[in-house]
Amino acid sequence: MGDVPTPNGPTPAAKATAVQPAGKPAGGAGAPAPKAVDKETTAGILFGFGAYGLWGLLPLYFIALLPASPVEIVANRVVWSLLFCALLITFTRSWRALANAFRDRSVFGALAIAGALIAVNWLTYTYGVTTGQAVEASLGYFINPLVSVLLGVIVLKEKLRALQWAAVGIGFVAVGVLTVSYGKLPWIALTLAFSFGLYGFVKNRVGRKVDAVTSLSVETMVLAPLAGAAMIFLALSGSATLASQGPGHFWLLAASGVLTAVPLLFFGASARRLPLTTIGLLQYVAPLLQFVVALLVFKEAMTPDRWIGFGVVWLALLVLTVDMLRTAGKNSAARRLARR
């Protein structure tokens, strides 16, 4: 992970699944609208599980890349992602969209900031996984929804509902419990949560103006000079592993471009087909998989007090999810009444 996106302004599939007023046909004459909706929804869920499943299994990939350092892994990820995006843009003939993104200063500026934030996120996540702290790294993505709500209050001056306030308050208690448990502030989790929360916020500002591949292309273009310099420095200092660990290791690192772009494409396909509420529920798949991998595959320790801390986090997410579902239900009911 390190790059699980929040729903940043996709067109909800609620348009396709809207309930029609009684007595009115759902589509044109003879149109099998319910079946079409079912197929779209099923495809959206499959794409969503594909995206979040791949992000959830990324820790296994990063461990397979050892002895590469976090800096080398991220530098390669940037460079190979850029090359893969260039191929995609060429294949889809989307160079004009990329040029438009560069010409629009507000879009380019936002994506440059997003690139810096995702670089911090990727480095922190890779460091956490490769140093035996994958459990804490998964915690960062568990608390990310709470951070997003908090950013809405601080940055957008949004007014929270009672259950949202309760979830945020419980989240603060969880951080306190985990700080005592770890004997230090869980900085990896907090860095991941806030860097990705801010990343999602920035991407939300431009989400309707650029597609996922164009966005990733601009972000990696901004980071490419630093990534290239890092790769050259590591090579000159003798600590690069790209060409020194055999062809298998080389191609594993080269595959980082595909493993970065493909889940984003899956996510985009899912977000176009599903309501934001469903996407919001699916986002828990990735940190849950990361948590399970850390416990069962990496055999990381979970002390009783850490279980308590995670339990408090999950309680906060449960409260937040209940609020999200209630709000979605009320909005759906209001839309049905408005159509009558």
C-alpha cells in the first residue's frame, strides 16, 4: 500500500442504481436495466477487491525485494512507474490530457504537492514493512479515515455529526493507548495516516480534472529527478541492488511500475461503478490484509495492550461506518422522496 487512494471525487454509480418512482419504467422499452445494474455493481466490487487486495498484499512484495533499502525501493518505484505510465499514455493516446495537466497551473501545482506527499507515504510505509513494523504500518491505514474526518474540520471547517465526533474522540484515545503500549508515539502509523489523508485531500481538489494515469504520471515526473539521483548515488556508493542481485531481483524491482499503476486503474474502474459508501467500506480491506500478513506471515508480535489499542481503533471505525451508512440511507430516502 502506501498508496491506497481515498475516493477523490469519482462519479458515484448511484446514478445507475437510483430507485425509480413507482409505476415508471427503469429504462427504455424492453431495456433490461436491473441486469445491467447488477453487472456494473458486480464488476465494481470485483475491481474494488482487486485494487485493495493488491495494496493489502504489498508487504509481501517489499519483503521479496530485500536486501534493497527503502530508498532504493521507492526510487525504483517512481522511475518504473513513470515508464509504465508513459506506455499506458501512448497506448491510450492520452498525451493531450497530460499536456493539459502541465499547462493548468492549479492542477500541476496540486499534483506536485501530491507527489511530495505520496513520496513521504511510500518511504515511511516501505521502511515500516522492511524493518519488522508492518503491524504499525497497517495501523496507519486503519486510522486514515479518522484523519480524513479531522482534516475536514481543520481545513474545510466542516461541521461533524455526533457520531463522527465520537469516532474521532475514540481515535484519540486509541493513539494514547498505543503510545503507552509502544513506549513511544506510533510515528510510522501517524505519518502514514496524515500523509495519505493530506494526499487524498489534495487529489480531491483535482480529481475531476485528471484521470488516474495522468495524475500518477505527473506525480512521478515531479519525483523522477530525485528518484534518478538517488539511484545514481546508491550505484556509485556500491549499495544499489538493482543490478547486483541477479535478473530475478532486477525484474522484481522493475515490476514495481506495474504494481503501482494497476491497482490505481482497478480503483478508478471500481469508483466509476460504485457509490462512495461502498468504496468507503472496501477501503478497510487493504489494512486488514496488511495486518493479517504481518501477524501470520511475518510473525510480528502483538502484546495484549496493543490488541487493546487496535480494538479501540476498530471501535472508532465501527462508529464512523455506522454514521456513514446512516447518512447514506437518509440521503437515499431523501432522493426517492424528491423524485415522487
